[in-house]
Amino acid sequence: MEKLKIFDPQEAYILTKSGRKRGKSYQVIIMTPFKDIALLSHVSYQENQEVVLKINNFINSNQTSLLVQQNQRNYIFFFSLFLLIVMAIAAFFATSPVTNCTFYKSLNQVFIERKSLRGNQIIEQPLESILHLDIQEKQFKYSKLYRVVIVLKSGKEIPINPQYADENSIRHAVLRINSFLNSVISE
């Protein structure tokens, strides 16, 4: 809260500012012989118009004082609501599952473990049930992302990681897994 004592006001008017995406904001400006004083921004045009009328009526009257109050409660409420929504979305993505995929030569098994705040999931498959690895692609706005899928002899497909990533890291992962599986088969 800020209190301003303004001496010898000359006139009040509304300054309209054009922002990004054709948005407009309005601000009351009080002219004095020494400097122009700006009141709060992000207040509606109607509220600013009422304030300008009060100030100009005061200037043209014989009153000795005038109290004008403005607040930005609506602006702060919507700004806070926007921040909360952004934080909720960020928290959702931050809690996305973490995936560990481990190939055990001695156990002849592959374990895919997905841990998240919503629960844990473990998928086990024998190495000999793996037919091959496949790369699935998904088109996002202006790019493609990829993920590795284990294709079983039964025809079932198990994504190693549910999230998609860039092509180079996925191709590198497929190369390393195929190298490991070929070494298991050759033994």
C-alpha cells in the first residue's frame, strides 16, 4: 500500500498502453506543475475512468482533500492462478515415471522397472522371448521423437521408456542393446 500526497494537481487523464498480442492496459496520470504522477496499472478502464472523474471534479471544486483508492486484486488473483496452473503442470511432468531397463545375462531376463509417485511397475521377460527391437516415432509439432520398443515373439510390444526422445540417443541405445543381445545369443 502506498500513500501519495499530491500538491496542486492540474488535471487527470487515462494513459492507454498497447501491449503484446493487442492487449491494452490503462493507467491514471495526474499532472502537477512539478511532475506527472502515475497511479496503478492493470486496473480496468471503467475503474480508471471513475478515478479520473473524481480527481477532475476535485480539482474544479473548493474541496481541500480527496481520497482515491485503487487495487489490483483481480490482476493479482488471475496472475496467481496462472502461476499455480503452471506449477501444477510442471509438477506433473516432474513426477513422470523413471524407467530402468536391465538386461541380465546370468538370469537370462530383462527387467523394466518404472517408478513414479503414482506407483511402481516391474515387467520381466526372458531374453529368448525377444524377437527384435523396434524404434517407434511420433510426430510432434515441428519434429519427430522416438522410443525403443521390445518386440516379443508373441507379438507383444513393450516400450522400454514410455517417453519419447531424440533420434540419436534412441539409435545409440538400440545399438548397445542389440550388441548385448547378440553377445548373449552367440554364447
